[in-house]
Amino acid sequence: EKGAPQLQDALDAVWVPETDTATGTVCPGTYECLSRWFIIKQPIVIESSEGPENTILKAGAPSAGARRVVNLNHPGAVLSGLTLTGGNWDGTGGDSGPGALRLEAGTVTNCIIRNNRGCYTGGGVQMSGGLLTDCEICTNSCIYNNGATDTRGGGVYMTGGTVVGCRVHDCYACTPGDTGGGVWTSGGVVRD
């Protein structure tokens, strides 16, 4: 076992057959994403050794307006026990979406998703599939067009997937109406 200098380097170096699952343990510390976001599209379990308070994935240079934290897109992928923070997505390239997490497939569990800003569809999380469970989603916002246009899902924007046992609080989507400051959904399941 040998650590990679950057988390994305470690993710890129792993090749996992579809019939297997790899596990990577992330030691305490703050890991800054130096690219657009960390991309996980293989059956990999990424877990912290000391919990989300001590293991932080942070978007790099959030003032640049084009930084996110994680894109999880594999049914066998798992993200567990991490904090996702510092995302600031301003819609660069016409792509709306979250500041922190785009969950298309896989499982995110026991994570803290906080202090992120997304554009139009999800301040903290944008879900089209997968499972979000036992997470705290707080102090995220969703802004578009400097507040002149409705946004949806300050905490979570979902069109699919399942949210179970998550605490969503102190999130904001701008302008009144069908905005869902905490959770906005047009599909999927939300339950205790």
C-alpha cells in the first residue's frame, strides 16, 4: 500500500473489473481537488479512517466559480465518512448543477456536505440516481443569474435515487416559488 500525492491520481491509477470492488482508505486531512472535481466511475469504496470531521474533500480555488467536489457515477461505488466542502459552481460552460456532489449511481453514506454553492439545480447535491444515506447536508446555496431566476434545491436537487436518514438544514435556493430550499424533487424517494 502506497499513498498517491493527489486523490484523483490514486483514483485514476486503479482499474477494477466490474465483478470486483476495490477499497481505498483516506487518512485524516484536507484533500483539495485541483481539477473540476474528483470523478469516481468504478466499483471503488472510498472511506475515511477517522470520520467526516477529520477527513475533508475540498474544491480547489472556490472563488474561481468553476469548482466542484465529487462526481459519483457507478452502481458499485461508495463514498463514506467524508466532508465535501468549498464547491462554487457558477454555471461555467452552460452546465448547471451542484457545488459539491453529483450523484448518478452508487452510495454516499455518513458524509457531511456543507458550505457549497451550486447553479440552478442543487447547491449541495444533484441526484439522478444512487443512494444518499445518513448524511448531514447544511449551509449550501443554489443561485443563478444573480438571484433573478428561480433555482431549485439549496441542499438537494433530485430527479431520481433515494435519500434516507439525512439531516438537511440551513440551505437556501433563491427567489420564492417552487424552489425547495432544503430538498427539491421531481422523482426519487426521500424518507427518514
